Amino acid sequence: MYDIVRIFNSTLRDQAFSNPFEYIMDNQLAAILFFSLFGSVVLKKIAFTMCGVFYKRKSNKTLGSIVYMFFYCINIQVLIKLCQWFKDINLVISIYMLFVIALFIVLYKVKNGIRQNIV
């Protein structure tokens, strides 16, 4: 089951989402290069860390892959919207960083709230 979910997630990441930086960069090659570096290093690490708030590594690979894809989708959609609304890369990255910080705060509050209600 994990292999099916993994292949689906990989296909979804590669085919369904547009490059968010295409909206703010005139040079197509620069947009692809920037997203390749940003997406493969920073964005995947952020989504993986968000997934780790609720998912314990190696406990259920299929569930972990689904949760990871959920957080990846949220992050990429926020980046796409920010790039559509603002044309300055520095502003987009600054607002995105604030979004990530706020989302981590919310995720940890939800996790702590769930723990308090369970115990």
C-alpha cells in the first residue's frame, strides 16, 4: 500500500502543481532552477518537519506519506497564492516564513491540546 501512495504522491507533486515562481519571474529557466532548489531542499524539509509533529517515524509508512503530502500541498498552495498576489520575491519569502512559523505554532498547540484531552 505504501508504494502505491508514494507513487501517487510523487506523480501529484510533479504533475498537478505548477511552479509558484513562474508568476513572479520572467525568466522561465530561473524560475525552474529556483523552484528545483527551493522545492527539493527547503519545501520538502518544511513539509517533512510539519508531518513529524503528529507522525512518529517508521510507525506507519503509508499514513506518514499521506500526512507528508497533505502538508506539502498546503505549503505549495500558499506559495502559489503568494506569488500570484505579490511580484517581489523577498516579500513572498518573508510572508511565507511568517506563515510557516504561525502554522508550526498552531500545529504544536493542537498537538498539546490533543495530548491534554487524552491524558
